[in-house]
Amino acid sequence: MAEARLAASLWVAAYLARLGLANIPAYVTGRGDDTAGAVAVKCARLDSTAQLWMREWDFDTDTRPWVAVENGSEREVDAAIARQRARDPDLWVIEIESRDGTTLLDQDGLF
């Protein structure tokens, strides 16, 4: 039996609330499918650099951890997001602003 999954729109709303409680500015810059859309998180470090985080399947541990799939200038990360959205129009994109790169994606208990 397939594992139950949280609807993407609910996950996004909860993540934005958690970021807000931590005083980390966040914006939805790409709205995906409410139910089954994947989520990408862009972390802009406010120095013209950024990282793009996405969940990827780890077959060794049978988990889906958050992985930094792109790291570089904001322009490069934005281009990577555009390529992802061209392939997957259901993709949610959340942009956060964090000088030190804090995303809260690595904290235990975060979905």
C-alpha cells in the first residue's frame, strides 16, 4: 500500500508559517498543483548567490531528503528553476531570503 502523502498546498502553507515564525522572509514565486505538485526551495543569500533545494529519492535509505541541487549565482539558480518549471508545470517554487542559508528544511520533525 502506498504511503499517505500530505497535499502540496498544505505543506507549502505550513512551511511558510514555520519560516514566518523564524522571521525568515518567504514568497511563493511559482504555484504548482495543489495536491501532488513537487516543491523547490530557492534560498537567496542576499549577496547575489543562491541555492536550490529539492527532495530526491535516496534508494540506500529509502527516504526523500532535501538536497541542494543547484548552488551558484542567483541568475544560474533562476535559470535552473525555469528549466524545472518547463518540464514540470505542477512544481511549486518558494523563495526565501536568508543571509546565512538557513532554510529549516533540515530540522527534525519538518514534514
